Amino acid sequence: MRDAQGLTVFVPVFNEEALLSSNTRRLQEYLESLKIPYEIIIGSNGSTDGTVRIAEELCQQYPEVRFFHLSGKGVGKAFIEGVNISRYPRIITVDMDLSINLGFIAEAYWLLDRYDMIIGSKVTGSQKRSWVRRLASISFIRLAKILLRINFHDYSIAAKGYRKTLVEKYLPFLDDKTFYVVEITCRAYQDGKTLREISVECEDRRESRFNLIHEGVYKFYNLFRLWLSK
């Protein structure tokens, strides 16, 4: 049997009071079933509802749950903080709505024995999402392939697995928002690191938490910025 190393599951949150308690417990139950050392880090960025209070209560009830709160929005900034305080050598990211099948966590965890980064892909798997979000994702993926010469199919925040040593190398290059996944993927690929893409199942259970127009302008701008910097 393979030796189990510890796992950090990082969950960025923004105003998640409706889901936080039940889905943290659901995630914890799944991780307990894996029989490995783990921690769940909940990183609030700019939450103004009851998220902070509920997360602090979860920390008091469950020693495997940790929490921090940043006053301003910025999921990339929260990710950086989560990496910096993480205890374990493998880091997997999920969204609090748990829209990605939890089986990704176990598969990515063991694949990190052999790979530096695991990319969970909705495009090559299955997805129940609005056509607008799917079209925006496909357009971005195709342009990233042309400009950056990286042939992967998902650069969203959720369903990504990293060796902590890999991420630490690229922390100085990451911005405060959502582009950090592309930045890590591109730099790791160009540095000859081992990346593996696997299919995942995704079912959106709510509307996007991002303004899709603003998010699109931001991501396409940064895509061209990264291309010009190469």
C-alpha cells in the first residue's frame, strides 16, 4: 500500500453562510473516508455576511478545519495565504458549493505521487452549466492554447491539485484575482514540470459569483499580458 502523506484542501469563500456549515461537514466526511492526514483551510476574501462567524464555530468544533479572513475581495490573494499557512505537501482546491465530484480529491491526491500539478477538466469530463459560461470557457481555453502553447482544458479555481513546493516557486508571480491558475500552469509547463489533466464531473448548483463580463475582460487582458511577457 502506498504511504499516505498529508493533504491540505483549500476552499476560498465569499459570503457563503448558506452553504458553509453543511458543505464543510460533507467535505470533512469524505476526507475522513480516505484515511489520510488532512486539513481543510477555509479562506474568506471580503465576506460581509455570517461566513466569518460560522467558520470560526467550525474551527472550534473540528480541529481539522482552519480559517482566515481577508478584508478585501481577491481569491488569488486568499490562495497565496492558504499556501503559506498550509501544513501539508499536497494542496487541492475546491469550491464551497462542491460542484465538482469529490472523487477528484482522492484521484488527484494519489497522482501527486508522480506529478507536480493535477488539472481537473470539466470540458473533457461532463458539465451541467449554462451555455454562456461554457462558451466563455471554451473561447478562453482556445486562445490560451494559441498564445501560450499550453494544451489544457480547464483553468478554473476548483479541482486543481498542486505539490506545495511547485506553488511556492511561483507565488511572487501571482495576482490577487482568478488568473493565478493560468499563471501557475503556464510557468510550470514551460519549466518542464509534470502536469496531468484528468476529467471531472461538474454540476453548477447556483449562478456564478463573478460578473462574467468583468471577469472575461480581466482574464483575456491578463492572457495577452502573459503572452507578451514571454
